[in-house]
Amino acid sequence: MSGSAASPRHAAPALAAPLLRFIQALRDSGLRVSVAESIDAFAAVAVTGLGDREALKDALGLVLAKTSAEKAAFAACFDLFFTRDVLAPLAAAGTPPAGDNGDGGSALGRMLLAGDGTALAAAMEAAANGVGISEISFFTQTNIYGRRILDALGLEALDREIEALRRDAGSAAASRADRLEAQRTRLRDAVRDFVRRQLALHADGKTRAMREEFLSTARLTNLDRSDFQRMHALVRVLAKRLAAKHALVRRRARRGQLDLRRTLRQNMATDGMLFRTSWKRQKIERPKVMALCDVSGSVASVARFLLLFLYSMHEAMAGLRAFAFSDRLVEVSELLERHEIEPAIAAILREVGFGSSDYGRSLEDFERSALPLVDRQTSVIVLGDGRSNYTNPRADILEAIQKRCKRVIWLNPEPPSLWGSGDSEMLRYRPYCHYAGHCNSLRHLERAMTDLLEAR
């Protein structure tokens, strides 16, 4: 496939630049790509172009990966390099209300309010290339590169625009400022996750460890489908380690204290020589858990990993019951026990996922079907953003749950700064939670489960 027409010098700049960066990313990930293979890759791209993602992946895979291990590494690197799903939350939240066409203001502000995912992705990639993102090598550099990208995108002009709108007394200006501030928060999260993706691509010698660090701390709502398999493996490792740690602590606690009187009686035949010891054993109750998982469109990916994590912990938990809901609540414990975890979760999401959430109705369903089974040994975990689409939130039911159970833990994928905004009912639910916190990464889930298992 080699030839002069296929060389980087003769390739169109629009094709040459991203392909050169991708080949460098492959080399940084540990794949050996020769000069001849690079020339073949340019010839393949000259035929397929960059528009058809699957055709591009197949063509490059044929010329750049040889063994099964290399093909797996190539697929992982390709998905990391060519994905733009990190900007999906920005695009989804950028639709302006009726009467606001998004005109005026800074260039970055107009893109954010318009929800133009293509323009945002192109701008972010151009800014990243301008600051030399391919040179990133260490996790400690993520904040530096993230700030440089934001500056190149025009964050300073956006900040000035928001300040000017705040000084305007009009309600329209205040509404636009609120929307820009929310989008600015999402933009910072998107840039941070983008930089961590680039770290996973380009870090030398420590790619695997750095990729695991990225998957542990990256926002679950921003993970690409290509990350699921690696994340599932990482979840199982963490859950196994945590379960083993809890089992060791539980065995030590169960042993109790030395029962001196019984020990002396049992050793009277040996003239008091302590060959046999007796211990005052303690009954250690394993925590019972009921998990209510919001699987509506905005948090479905987070619920997927929470269900996986909880069921990986089944050896350390007794009486685990799981419920999924969007506008209605369904118990899914039996489904998860009968089938393999991954297809079971996919079936749950197909049945009740991706709808519009109705927390009030779902809590009513829980009250009828499961509230009588809640006791002082039960921990109730709710995973969701608390956005009930302006329906009755029925916080009184959560209060009733709190009075019956050991604890209520609410894990919210949104940061506290967004609680109470729009249709969020978190400020009504929070008084009835023993713990309510931001949970949008595997690290957050692990910390929450550690606290749950260590509670007595």
C-alpha cells in the first residue's frame, strides 16, 4: 500500500495532522509502528477518509496491529483518541429556551448556549493541539494543561460576559448568566476529562496505571462505551480487595476477648497449663442494603456501575436488594442473581432506563412494596440526581424510610452547587439523609462502600 501519493508530505493537511497524532499516541501506548506501517496508514486514510469511524478503524487496524494483543491495544487507543462523547453533556444542556437564539456575547458563550457539539469538539481539539497536549506525561500536569486549554478556548472572555450580565438588572440577562455559569461548570469538567484521556494516550511507561487512575477518577457520565469493559475489570478488582479487607476485619472482631474463667476451667486437667483458650465471641451483623438506582437518561451510566459494584460486593453484604426506576420503580434483585451481571444490567436499562424520572411515584412504589421490610439493620442507598421533572417529590416518604432504617445514603452525580436548581429536589431530600454527597466516579463509589462496610 506504500507509495508517494500516500506519504504524509502529499496527504491533505486535514488528514495528515490527526493521523500523525494518532500514530504518536499508539507509540506512547506501547505499540511499535514502523515508518513503512505509517506510510501504509496514510494510504489507507487517503481511501477511507476520517468521516466513517468504523471504516477508518478497520482500515488502520489492518496495517497498524498484527497480533491479538496489539489489536486489542489498538482498539482501546483508537476509541480514546477519536471519541468526542466527552462533550455530550455540554451539547445536551445547550439548547436555548424559546425566544433566546444565543446571539451576542463571547464566541465561547455562543457555542455553549447553542449546544453545538461539533464546533465545541473542534475548538477543544484545536486548543489542545495549540498547547501541546501530546507532551503530557504525568498526572500532576492535568490541571496545568486543563487551564491552558480553557484559556485558549476563551474562558476569560466568558467570565467577563457573565460578570456583565450579572450587572444588568434585567431578568433575561440573569437567566442567560445562570445558563452560562452552569455550562461553564460542565465545560471545566469536560476539559478535565479530555485532558485525562490524553494522559492515558500519551503517558510513557506507565500507561496502564495512569489509565486506571483516569477510569477511577473520571466522571462516570463522561465514560465512552469503549471504557466499559476496562471499567468492569477495575470494579471487580476494587470490590474483591474491599470485600477481602472487610472479611478480615469481621473475623478479627468476631473473635472477641479472652474468656479467662472458661479458659482456666478447660485447662484444669493440665494443671493450669493454657493449652486451650476460650473467647467471648461477638455476633457481627453484616450490613443489609437496599439500593434505589435512578436509571433515567442523565444518570443511567452511573447506575450501571453502582449495580455492578454492589453485586461484586455480595460476599460482604447480606440481604442485598436492588431497585431501578425512571418514572416507576422495579425490583431487579432476582434478575441480577439469575443472569450474568453485564447482560442483566443491559436488560434493566432497556426495561426501565432512559426515561423521565419521577422520584415521587418511585418512592410511592417503594413504600408499598419494600418499606415494611426496612429495619434498623438496613442501609438504604439512593443513586440519582434528585431531578423529578417538577412532579411531587414525596420527601415525606424518604423521612419515613429514615425513621425505620439504619441509615440513608444519597449519592448524587451532580455537584452540590447544582442542587436545588431547576427541577432538582435535593434540598428537600437532604434533611432526611444521614449522608448526601457528590458521587460521579469509581473512587467516590469505593469510598461510599468502604464507609458502609465499616459501619457498626
